[in-house]
Amino acid sequence: MQTNIFAQAATMLRKKNIDADIGRFVDFMDHYQAGDLIYPSSVHRELRMDVATVYELMGSLTAQNYLTPYLQIHCPSCQKYTGYCYKTIGEIPAEIFCPNCSYADTCAINHAIVVYLVD
């Protein structure tokens, strides 16, 4: 398994002149390994970083093939993850049934959150 995945990306992130502490961001990201999911809300919460900045950093890492974005569907009724995860908006079906509470979600796209898979 590749180590220091994000340390390799630090130089590229610094060149983008994003208003963020790149060193702190990279140190936090180094806790993740290939195959892990990263929730932007976790980065925001742990680093007290602006949400827009978090998504800008994640977008830069996605463009360099460090991360792959996915859409996770959460149930609006019980607030739990449904187990459904999609690569594109077009893959999300019109109706999804929550395996946790049996709620029939007819607008699942409204309950999708972006997560990132470490490549």
C-alpha cells in the first residue's frame, strides 16, 4: 500500500494558492489510506476550515487522481446511511427504499452527500 499519499500532493496544493493551512490539511489527510472514505464534514469539523475551502481542496485532489467522489444516500426519515452509493447523479434511481426504516424516498438526489474515496 502506498504511504504518504497526500504528502506527495502538498506541493501541488501549495501552488494553487488556496487560502488554507496546507501542512495541517495534509497531516490530517495522512490518517487516510487507499480505500478509505473521507467525509468533507469531518475535515471541516476537525480542522475548523471553511466548507468551500474543503471542497476546493478535495476538488484539487480529485483532479490529480488522489480521490474519487461518490454520492451517498441518507434517509430523510431516520437520518441513517441507506447503503446506496453512486458515482454520478444519473445513476441515482427515482425511488430508494431505506433498509433501516423502510421509508420510500422518491427524491433520493436531495438526500445525497458527497464523500471521497482515497485512490
